Amino acid sequence: MKESRRSFLKIAGVSALGLTAASNAHAIGEYFIPSGKAIKDQKVTEADRWGMVIDTRKLTHELNEKIGKACHLNHNVPELDNKNHEIKWIWEEHYEHAFTQQPNEYQSEKAEHAPILVLCNQCENPPCVQACPTKATFKREDGIVLMDFHRCIGCRFCMAACPYGSRSFNFQDPRNGLEDGKPTNPEFPTRTKGVVEKCNFCAERLAVGKDPYCVEASEGAIVFGDLSDEKSEIRKVLKENYTIRRKASLGTGPSVFYIV
């Protein structure tokens, strides 16, 4: 009898661990891919530290809208009428709002009206990760800060800690903000009421050797790559152009650079 009970508990424990791991991995799109095949059978894009350069000289309102739609549609980001409940992964800001640490009373007209794209900065020292009590937000070895929606308890400590306003809270069921209540992209998980979400640098696409949606839609305005690779395109762009980062003096180590 004791042996049977011991065997049952052992099997139950292993099963529970397996289900938890699978559930969490699916939530962040890290270990499973749309086709259902193992990642080892796919071309995986790897890096020591992912980064992005946005050339603001190439941005227009129309291009920013195209980029935003590519991201939001493919990540099932809802469109809500109440702006106070708006969910944003990537969006347009005025120069002075994006770069608050570069104040200039006599700003050039071009800079003053420049349409700047902003998103999660995938910080090297992310304050959101330090603030999260359940490890629902965590940083991978390649520098990407991700969300495990199953662990999120909706405390919003991460939102308070983020100096960039890059996180959104689902005050209502986000699926109500999708067309016909159905995901535009059935291969990416929808979220539920009471959880926080943000840009994930398209980790699910990197897992199958593809660039982020915003990069594909940017018409060359966004360069993405490994900041640790001296021979990478992104390092070449950084070497040849003057760039700034948002609130870099805070010590967060943003991985998103801007050519201005």
C-alpha cells in the first residue's frame, strides 16, 4: 500500500512539473514554436545581447503606423476605446516626451516635430525584474526581458519601477478589444484581465530565425542584432552614427539606441 502511494505521488509530481513548465513556456513563446516542432529542428537566431538601433531620420507618421500595426496585430494587442486602459507595445511619441533628459529651450523645428518610436528598452539592468515579487518578468541570458503571464499577479510593481512607461496593464479582458473577439494571430497567446504585458523583442520569432515584426516593417529604419558581436551590422551602425538612449543616466542600460 505504501509503495503504491509512493509511486502515485512520484508520478503526480513529475506530471505537475511537466505541465507547469509547458504552460509557462507557451505563455512566453520561448520554448515552443507555432508549428509544434522542437526548436532544435528550426533555425534559431542567437545572440549574447540583443539590441536595436532606430534611425529617427527615416521615421514618418505613416511608417510608424505601419510598424505599430505589424507589431500589435501579430501579438494580438487589443484596440480599446478607453485611452486610460490602452495597451501599447510600440508607439509614437514627441521628441521631448521620449528624451526628457535632453531638454532644449531652443529645440530645432525638425527635432520638435520628429515622430519618435518608443518601446521596451530591454534594459541590461531592468528595474522591473527587480520589482516583480513572483518572477513573472525576468531577463534571459541574451538580454531580452520577458513576461510569464501565468505568474503575473497584477500587482503592477513592475509598471511603477519602469522609468519608460513601457508596460501596460489589462484592466479588462483584452480579447474584447480584438476583432470578433478572436486573435489576429492564433499562433501567439492572448492574455487575460489583470496581467501586465509589453514588447518582447519578438522572442517567438527569434526562436525560428526571423527578425522582429517591427524590423521587417520598418523599411530599413530599424536595425536589430547582437550588441556583443563586433562584426554585426548593428555594431557597424553604432560606430558610424551618433546615437542616444532614453534616460541612460539612470543606469538601466537600455538596449535601444536612436540615431538623431
